[in-house]
Amino acid sequence: EAAGRQRATELAAYFGVGKATMSRQLRSLEDLGLVAREPDPADGRAWLVHLTDDGLARFRSVRDARRGRYVRKLADWDRAEVAELARLLHQLNARAES
């Protein structure tokens, strides 16, 4: 959401998929009106991809629903257990992005 416009190659690297796979996925999302492409002013051969208003609304809806499920599933956990889970997930994410 906060990343703004990105090249497909950057998205492919972030998600750990090939360029062809990312291209197919973006084409499908574009057909659904969830993302849009525009020429990259820094490189006329490249395109920048961004969420449309509908795409952003769908993203937020899915994110909020997922958060709600986690809140319900963790409702009976001790606060220390939730804090430990959060710490471990943060550690996992940091390693995955390095």
C-alpha cells in the first residue's frame, strides 16, 4: 500500500517469483481493474504499476478481514504469548527480506 508505484521486476523480486509469472499476474489484476500501469519517466522501456482506487479498497478489505481473523484466533492467548509471536514473526520477516 505505502510502496507506491513499482516496476514489475521489483515486485517479482520482492515476492520471489519470475518476471513472466509477475507479468501474468499483473495482467490479470489489470484486467480486473485492480492495478494500472504507466510508463516509467526514468526509463521509457519500463512500466510502473500501482493499485487503482478499487485495488486499494480491495487490499484494505482483505487486510482488515485477515486482521479480524487473527484477533479472534488470538483472543484467548496470554499477552506475553502474543508478544512473543509478534517478535518471532518480525524476525522471520526481517530475514526473508534480507
